[in-house]
Amino acid sequence: MMLEPIVFVARLVLSIFAFLFLMRFVLQAVHADFYNSISSAIVRFTNPVLRVVRQVLPTYRNLDLASFGATLIAYTLADLTRIFSRGEIETIDWWKLIRFELYQTLDLLVSIFLFAIFISIALSWLVQFGIIHGSRSPATTLLNQICEPVLRPAKKLLPPVSMIDLSPMITIVILWIIQRWLLPGLLL
């Protein structure tokens, strides 16, 4: 069908927007440094859309509800594009669609934290074994700022044992349980 490439590109662009909006949500939730070059690029890219969404969804404490809502909207538009291209508009179960979009958003949120922890672990090993020398790049700084609030409760529960920090393993297991069992059980 002629529309398939167009639908694919539209869904891809909307998924990228969803990721960037959710990254903006994460950055504000963890109090990341917005003077970091990566953070400021995400802010500059997402700000035009979020200014409009913020008129409806204000910020609550350190949670940028506009970013979270924009992620839901982007995912919904991506899935509606697929549904419309297949001509399945009459069979839409709106409640199921909304639950699925919320599931996708929360799944991506957990995935962001999981990937950040895995990359942080890999970088610490590379520094420890002398493969790379120190890491003060904007990406590493941002990665540490994203990981620290999630790892903090596990570090309080289980402090480092002889230079080995087990808190990432505990956090990964908990996030994995949330992603694999809790989210699907509640929303799908």
C-alpha cells in the first residue's frame, strides 16, 4: 500500500517526539542541570510544544505534567495514525487505547532509567579498568544525575561492600519487576 511508508515515518517522528518529551519530564523530575548541553538541547527542542501544553497541564512540584501529557499525546497520535491507515476507526475502544498509551509512556519511563543504569555501570567499569580515563563529559554528568535519585533508596538499604556497590542490581531488579509484571497487570 502507498500509505505504509508515510505512516511509518509519521509514527517514527511521533515516537521520537514522545521520547524527547519524556526525557524532559525525567530531567525535571531528577533536578538535572539544565545548563548541561544535552539538557539545554532537549529543552530548546521541546519548549515550543510544551509552552502550549503547559496552559492546560501545569507543573506540579518538580513533575512536569505538560511533558508527560505531551508524551501521551504523541503516542496516541502515532497509534491513531496506524489505526486510520488501516481503516479501523469504527472499532476503536477508546478506554483500551488510553490505557495502552499510558502503559507505553510508563514503560518508556522505566526503560529510560534501566538504560541509564546499564550505561552508567558500563562506564564505571571502563574507567575502573583504565580503558577510558575519567569521564566528565556532559553525557556522563547527565547520566549520573538521572541515575542517582533512583539508586539512592537502594544505596541506603544496602551500602557499598568493600568497593562494590550492589545498589544498581537491586534497582534493576525492582525496575524490571515493575516493567514486566506491575505495569502490564495494571494497564493491559
